[in-house]
Amino acid sequence: DLDPKLQAALKEYLLARGVTPELATSLREHLLQKEQAQYVSWLKTLEGMFTKDH
């Protein structure tokens, strides 16, 4: 955990630059969806490698 003073300073810094809690939530959701899509793509590639051999 970050020091509470550092947390407050970081929050203030981000808010001053337009990074609101809503934006942070949207970014997190987008990145989670992207990561999931990449994982599924990787699994399909892996599956393709095994099905070609058999």
C-alpha cells in the first residue's frame, strides 16, 4: 500500500490532468476486455498448433 499522503498527491495529480474516476474505470474495463481477447486469440493459436499435428 502507498503512503496515504502519496495516494492523495497522486489522486490530485491525476484529477488535475483530467483522469477522473469514471475515466479510470472505463480504461480498466477496456484493458481487461483487450487482455481477454488477446488470451482467447493465443488459445486459438495454440489449439491450431496442436490440431495441425494430429
